[in-house]
Amino acid sequence: MAKFEVRIDGNFCKGCDLCGMACPKKIIVMSTHINDKGYSPAEITKQEACSGCRACALLCPDGAISIYREDTAV
């Protein structure tokens, strides 16, 4: 089974929440902290729940999201 890691670059994220709306697992929320540009960037709540669908990364207008896959033997 593969595990996925979602990385959101908080310096590029403008907090539009398109990724949160696109996520079928609803594991992306807007942060409560403000980045250097004055935005509340997205963050992951349950990294282990990510299915690797890439919907968040594909919809991000700023390219702030990367998905990494780690294959694990079961």
C-alpha cells in the first residue's frame, strides 16, 4: 500500500481554499496563522488519510501544493 505526503508551501499559498473544497477526504483546512504576505495558508489535518488523488495540487492556482508517494511493503 502506498502512503502519500502533502506539502503546502505556506509562502506561496494565498488561502483561497480551492484545495480544501477539492479534497475528497476533507483533510485540508485554512490555518489560523498568517503568513508573511498576510494570508492564512492551507494546512493538512490528517496526513495519513491522503489518498494521493492530487485534486488539491491540480486546482492550486499558485502551485503551492506537492504530493509525494512513498511505497511501503505490506
